[in-house]
Amino acid sequence: MAEHTAKVTLATRIRKAAARKDYRPADVSPQRRVQRRYSMRLWSVRHARFLERLYNFFADAFLLLHPFWKAVGYARAEAPVKFVEKRVKGLLFDCRMCGQCVLSSTGMSCPMNCPKQLRNGPCGGVRANGNCEVEPDMPCVWVKAWEGSRAMAGGDAILTVQKPVDQSLRETSAWLRVTAEAAAERERERAGEPA
């Protein structure tokens, strides 16, 4: 046995390690390996109208809970809400937790799934079949966003120009941030202050 292990040289180990790191063509790309994720993304786009209604109901319920969030403290509520948000949105939309969710404006297709992370429409490299230029086996996020937005009541929101991603909000709860902003806006309106 000791004789057999002595024959394994450093060069043999390096060759074996290099074989595991070989180039992989596009048909076995990282996106292909997570195919089930964009099958859920495609489901979300196909059911954008239903998800829009669900989101509106959920946003109203979260806003009604503002006194609770305020009593607990938004900072203290961040961790458990973020945990749930990350799981739910991760499953349905392959969410990247940018903290500035625009799903209701983009046909329930998350623009952060674009390999170039474009927030305001497709690049000039969308293939003729509607797939991504970077990941040829993946449907273009923005082609799907347009399809989803056409089914939504607020579908023209896709035409609104989005701000660049604020990296300081990454890995924070968009649900709580939007709720806090809506509650502050509502309180300003009650006080008669201009927006």
C-alpha cells in the first residue's frame, strides 16, 4: 500500500486538479445548472397579474403593521423579515437582495438577474430568439419583463427610468424600506406637508 501512494507525484495531483477546472461550453453554463431557478422565474412572469395583486395586498398588510414595526423598531425587525423575504423572493424570482426591488415595475422579472445587471431595459445584444447574449441558453430578463408587464394592471411602469442600484442597500429588506417610506408619506399627507 505504501508503495502505491509513493507513485502519486505532485505532477499527477496537479493534472487531476486541472482536469476539474477545465473550460465548460455554454450548454453546461452555470445558468444551465440552475435551470430550475429560471423555470420559476418564467412561472412568475407568466403569472405576473396574480403576483401583482398578491404584492399589493401584501404591501397594504405590511403598511397596516407599521405601528408594530415602529414599536419593535425597524432595525430590530430587519433580520427576521429579511430572512423570510430572501427565501420567498429567492424562490419565485431568483432575488439578489439588492434592497431596491422593482419587480412591480418590471413584469415580475428581476433585472438583477441580467448578467450585466441592467436596470432600464435590454442591452443591444439580445439574440433573435430572445435569449441573453452573455448566457445564450437563458431567456433575456428584459424580454421576459416586457411580456410580464403587458399582463399587469400597472404594466406601463416598466417605462419609468430606474435609478442606479444603491449598493449600500444590498442585503437589506426592500419590504420594510418601502413600508417605512409609505408610512412616512402618509404621515406627511395627514400633517398637510408637501411631498
